Amino acid sequence: MIRKLFLLDPLEVRTLLAAPTIVSERFNPDGTPSLVVQFSRDVSSSLTAGTLILQDRNNFTTFQVTSDSRNQINLSYDASSNTATFTFPKFTKSLPDSNYRAIFYAERVTDASGTPMANDSTFDFSVYNGDTNGDRTVNALDFNILATNFGRSGAFYSQGDLDLNGTVNTTDFTKLAARFGTTFASALPPPRRMDVVTFAGNSDGSDRYTSNMFAVHNTPNPGGYLFMMGGDTHRSELAAQGNTLGIYFNNLTVNIDKTNPQTMINTIQNYCMSNFTASGLVPTWISLNEISSSLWPSDSVYRGWVKAVVHALHVTYGHEVIVFSPFANPNSNAADWQSVTQDAYVGVENYLSGAEMQSHGFSVSWAQSQYQTSINAYGNLGVPASRLIETEEYAMTNGPGTGYGRDGVSYSDWDTTIVNRLQALHNLSGSYFGFCGYAWSKNAMLDTEADQIHFIQTFRSQPLP
């Protein structure tokens, strides 16, 4: 009988071992806008403001937590109900109109015994001024809410106070009327066409990317266009054309400390916060140049370092990561490639030079077969094509023999190369996630700015994902 005092009923065992879950989650637009999340048990020991990954899915940006004035998320926790309330210091009255996604990665939410949630959690919501009941449409339901509270002081947004001045009046009615009958569109998927673009200039023009080139490059594209850049100076120019800013980090192979990935993680995140917060939130998309061609094949410690870096950038900081790979057709380390692509896309550097295209009669089918080899090689290692981004070089390299970029071919032959490579990639566009162009500023052939602009025009006129 004494032993039974120490035995647990199977149901009690299951209860003790059960993973914590999210009981409810809602966005509260009233007062200080907040995300209110109730958990099934106490997770306060693991929860911080940064546990929440909050993405603006219209602008492809992500809220970040810092210890200074740039901080974008705060947290309070009610232990009596296991309810976390996240607020946003940059937006004390209302979040901007947009589609939002709140993500909690299971590994980062644990109870007092260290048990994590069983699954990641994703919660989507929208903010659309005038849509007081949150159904994405401004209609009679919203009008009735406003009318019921008309003239009321001390009112909240959900009661019709659309201008957030505490009173429901004619100003609120005018705002609602302006949007009456409209429905807020759902978020679009991320752009699948992208370029690494960094401004450059030197005296002989061998490294040149100018505002004139950017003006031609930054034109509207169906589905949008993602520009990976070194800072956020041109964010508004991109947005005006329906395009999106991403982050380009060029130093993944600089100062590698294989035993301490946190050093590189901190370096990258500090780079993001220093260079991409002057004109808005930090871009969600980041590209890293590049996996080391010498270390990756045989150094398991280095491979672990790469995995740790991309994992933290994705799960801790909410980035969508692209890591460029100099391996067009890898044939080993399948488990490591699979692990990397759980957290990142691979930017496959399978470069076909102008001279190579010329030697194969500028054949679209030949180019397509070469790009297909990369899809096949990564697929053989268990990496789905949906995690691959085919990349290509647009450097004006001298040649022949360079092996990438223009490779010395004539003006007309480079034009043909650009068109036919893109046609080959377009034919495969359903087989991989997206496409990225690279090295637009490199001009070893010392061609004119006008010619560089022409080649950008040729490139931008072609269909891609």
C-alpha cells in the first residue's frame, strides 16, 4: 500500500510529460496595440520579448529586440493565467496597416521542466484602419459599431475610434466612409526574382554601379523584386516600384571561429541593426556570401558552424536566410545540406560564362541541362528544389577562360547570353524556389555605363519567376 503512494496514474503521467501549448492568441488593437498569448502552463522561464518572431508580410520586415532605443518588442507576463502580452514600442497607438505573422518556434518555448512545445506556432492577423472587427473588410458591421458608439468619449479602436483620439466622431466616420466596401488584400508570397546590388565606383570604371544603373534595375516586376543591398538608403525607392529590400552580408568567410558560431551570429545581427534600421524595420530576407569552398567538404566542425549560424538567424532573429554555395553539384555531406536547408535557402552558384555559351552555340537546351544538374545533385542529397535559388553572374569579365560572367565575348554575344541563360532558367522556374543575379558592378572589360545599362535592360526584359 505504501508503494502506491508513489505511483502515478497513466493519465497523470501523460499530463506531467505533455508539452506546453498555446491556448489562445489574439491581436488587441485597443489602447497600446498588443499580441496576447495564453499558454497551457508556465513558460515564463524561457519566454523573452525576442521569443516572438513578428513579421510584416507586406513589407518583408521583422521586428527586432535590442537593449537600446531601436527596440521593437516588449513583454509582460501574467503568471496567474500564463498569459504573455507583447507590445511594440515604436507603435504605441496602432500598428501600420499590413498583414502580420507571429511565430513561436517550439524549441524556444519551454516549461519549468524544460519541455518545449511540440510544434512551432504561426498566427496571422491583419491591421486595416476602418476594419474594427478584424474581418479584413470595411462594411456595415464596422459602420454599426461606429454608429453605436458615436459621440462616446474614452472609446477604443474596436469601438470606432479610428483616429485614436479617444472620441468617436465625424472624423472617424469620414475615415470609415473612405474605405467602405473595401477588403484588405492578403499578403503576397515573397518575390522569387532577386539580385545582389551594391553601389560601387572607382576611377577607371572597373567597379561601377551607379544611380543611373539602379534606376533601370529598380523597375516594377510581376510578383515584386527583391534587392539584396548593403544598407537601407534606397528602401523608399524600392517600395515606390513595388520592390523589396533585402540584406546582403559579404563576410561569412571572414574571421571564422569554428568553435564559437555566436561570434559570427552577433556580427551579422549587429550589421543588420546598424545598416538597416534608419528607414524602417529590419528586412526579413538576408543573403550570406558564402559557404567556404575549402572548409565545407572535409571539415565537420565548420559544417556545424554554418548550421548554427543560419539556424540562429532564422529561429532567433526571424530572418529568411539565403546562403550562397560555390558547389554547383555537391555529392556528399547529405545530412549537413539537409540540416542547413531546414533554416536557409541555398543560392547555388552554377555559373555559365559568355564564352561557354558561345562554345555551345548559345543553346538554351544546353544551358537548361547544366542548371538541371544542380537541381539533381542537391536532390540526390535530400535537398528539395523548393529550397534552392539558382544564381548567375553578370560581371563584365575578361576572357575567354574566366569561367563566369561575360568572359570576353562581344556586345551582341553577351546580349544573347543573357537572354538565353534566362530562358533556360525560366523553363526550370517551377523546379526551384527562385533566381538571383550577382556582380552587376564588376566591369573588368571597362565597358561604358551606357552599355552596362543596356545589359541591365536586356536582363530586366526577360521573364523569370
